Amino acid sequence: MIDLRGVDLNLMVSLAVLLEEGNVTRAAERLHVGQPALSAQLARLRRLFDDPLLLPAPGGRGMVSTPRALALAGPLHEVLKGLEQLVRQRPDFDPRRDERVFHVAETDNASVIVGLPLIEALAREAGPGVRLALRAPDAPEAIAQLERGDVDLLIGIGDRVPGAMRSRQLLTERFVLVQRRGHPRGMGALDLETYCALTHVVVSSTGGSHSGLLDEPLAELGRRRHVALSVQQFTLLPEIVRTTDHVATLPSRLAERHAATLDCFELPFPSPLFTLHAAWHPRQHADPALRWLRTLLVTSLGQITGRDPAAP
């Protein structure tokens, strides 16, 4: 067994904060210790690792990490995060009694299809100590956020889920067309000619494109739809469609949520399906609280539609 009797765990916590801040004063504030005390800890760390670890920046402001310190930063964070979980993790999780903040990153589309059912389920099944923090995913930082524990669950389209993470398919979704109640087109079934002639609203992640996922299968049929407007958020589409003669092609579960004000129609051509997955760091796979959240997520999706969430 490795002898760790000479290693002070508090020193490792201090080192992690020092490496993040690159500044003794700011690190001392975060750690709630005096600057002289933290400087003394840094001296001990330098002796322990036989390396300066942090050196004054060339410009005279802050400090820069040595190569040894840079190599330590990732493994050190991982070890401390795992230790934190070990200390805090209970052998079980009682959502009515325990306290937990779940951090979930999800796309705009997923926030409606998955996020709203999850919010409703939490209101029914959890006590006041369970809270939810939703955020937009940061694709370049997704893996790092899961590794750091900044995000507990990442929800997105299946082919964009980081391969290094554990994941579970939540649902398979198809597209339908929606129009406002009383639309001049009437309530007849759609044909391809009519679909292409209608004025469409599409979602563009950049806000500048007037094509979407369905334009490729249309092009394969030698057809092109009339796109009059592009927006960046799926959540805007139902309101735009409700108040104009524009139509939109939406995921069916999103359309179902607006059935009181929008009429829904099957598409007149074969359209692609897409899947939504939840991903999490392998370190958190056995966390009882996250196991409960993942189960609740799948259950809530089935309850909303009365069908198997994985079915299209």
C-alpha cells in the first residue's frame, strides 16, 4: 500500500485552486485563508513535488504553471472530484428528503421535448431540497464539463454525444407539420406540392441559414420548399406559427404540446428520424441520485405521450 501519511489532503485542495486561479491572492480568497498561509502551503507543495509549480508571469501579473503543474492539473481535479463524491454520496437517495442540485445541459430542441417533462416530474416526485439547473450545452467544452462535474447530464442528438461518456437513448422522434387553427390551407391531407408551396419557418443554429434537416430529403426528390423565415430557437416556432400563416415542421412531441392552438399533419414524404440521448461521466454511473434522475427522465417521457419513449 502506498504510504500517504506525509501528504496533507488540504494541500492538494490548495494546489487545485492555485492552478485554476494562477494568483495567490485570489486563490486565498476562494479558500478562505490568509495570503501568508497560502504562500506557506505553496512552499510545502514545491518541496513535496520538487518543482516550482507556479512562477511569476513575465508581465508581472499573476503566475504561470510549470510543465509539471500543467500535467498535475487534470488528474488532481479528477481525484478531488472523486473524493468529494465519495464523501457526499449516500448509499441511497431519497428525493423527498435529500438535497441535490442537478445540472443538465440540453439543446433548445431538447429543452422542450425532454426538459419540460422532467421539470413537471420533479415537481411531482421530489421535495424542496431537489433543484434543477438547465443550461445550453457548450459543444467544445462538453467533455470537460462532464469530467469536472459542472454538468451531471448532457442531453442531445445521438450522433453528437461524446463517445467517452456513458449514455442512454431517451427517445426516437419524427417530424410533423404544424399550422395555426383556421389556416387558409384548410384541414386536408398534405401533398408534396402543397407542402413545398407553403411559407415555412425553420430553425438555424447560426440564425443565418434558410435550410434545415428536411431540405436534404426534399432535394433528393428534386423539390424545394419555400422558407420565409429562420430563427435560432425551436421554442419560438409555435408562437410564430400560431400568429401567422407560416407553417413549421416540428418534432412530434413538441407539436403535441401545442395541440390546443396548432393543427398537426403527417409529412407527404419520408423524413429522417432523430434520437435524443442522455450522457454522463462514467465516474457518476453508480451515483444513486443520478440513477434516480435518469430513471425519472425516461419515465416522464413515457407518461407525457403514453407511449414508449424510444419509439418514433
